[in-house]
Amino acid sequence: MLVQIPNVLTAAEVVALRTRIDATRWVDGNVTSGHQSAQAKSNEQIPEDSPVARECGETILKALSRSPLFVSSALPARVFPPLFNRYREGMTFANHVDSALRTHGPSGMRIRTDLSATLFLADPEQYDGGELVIDDNFGMHSVKLQAGALAVYPSSSLHRVNAVTRGTRVASFFWIQSLVRDDARRTVLFDLDMAVIRLTQRDAQAPELVSLTAVYHNLLRMWSEP
């Protein structure tokens, strides 16, 4: 399931983050690559032990916690501390699948990567190319969102970043270990939650709401992991 979430960060938060990260030190993006990814990847990153990355990452984590759509779609148990990358002209990241397990060096946090996330920090008109392209069972999806918007998708998906041909693509990226490991089950829960929300907006007194809410929580109880 691919979910696009607008306005995770406000315009002011994007400007503040960009002011911080644009002025800090960037290194070769292969510092976080596995063997396969290192053959396919050409970009730059902020080192994960950078104080700027840590502080800006905390801003992003707070923003995620106030996004009902993120919580509903990801059902996060643990979120990897956000990292930051940029693609200048000619840079790209060819087809790859994210590693199943990730360890954050500075903190020692280790998570299973159920979901991958890209938080766009540059508007589409600021660069050409640079689309996030995701291949799944339902076809190919090309994603290029406004600054402050988030794309969340299964880490098991084959995906890539098209070459940038003008400007600079800047983003934050991270992974999520979900309370519900299976993507199909997460999709069922997300669709059910969205149906409950729509019904509530239409008729908050609808008697079906109690039953549907009970079904949602009973399924979550059955499928969730500690």
C-alpha cells in the first residue's frame, strides 16, 4: 500500500529545516548503503551522527505523531531516526529493495523495516527528474510531492529515484517497524479506519459505528505484535 500524506510539515517548518540542513556537512550517500545499494546509489547524505540531523529528525518525529493519517496507515511501533539526502544534477538511485533490518549507529536502535518513508523537502518545480518510482503488485507508481508531504510504502517494494536533470532534490527518509507486519492486513485496517472516519463525518450517531469500531480493534488485537 502506497499512502501519500500532505502537509506533514508546515511551510514554516520546511523553511526552518532547510536552513539548518543546507548549511551543514554532507557526505557520500553510500555511508548507509548495503552491498546491493552501493552499486546503484549516487547521492549525498548528512551523517547520521550529526547533531543537525538529530535535531531536525526530532522535529519530523513530532510532526509524524500529530498526523492521524500517518498513524492510521503505518501503525508505527518504532520509527528509525530520520536521515536526510539530496540529489544534485546527474545523481540517481537505481532499482533496489531496502534492507530488512536497520541499526541506527549512534543510538543502537534496531528495527525491522516494514515500511519506508520519503518526506519531500523541495517543491517539484525546484528540480526536474528525481521522481520516487515504486513497483508493486498493482503496477508502477511515480511520486513527486510538494515540500512537507510524505510518501509511505512497503520496504519490500522494488523502488528507485530517477536521475535529477536540473536543480536539487532534498528529502528526509526513514523506516517504520509497524505493529502489523503484513502489508495486506495493514491495508485492511487502514481502509476500515477510513470508512469509520467517513461515516462519523456523515453521521456521528450512526449505530453501525460501534460495530465497525469493534471490528477494527478486534482485528488490530489479532494481528498486532508487541
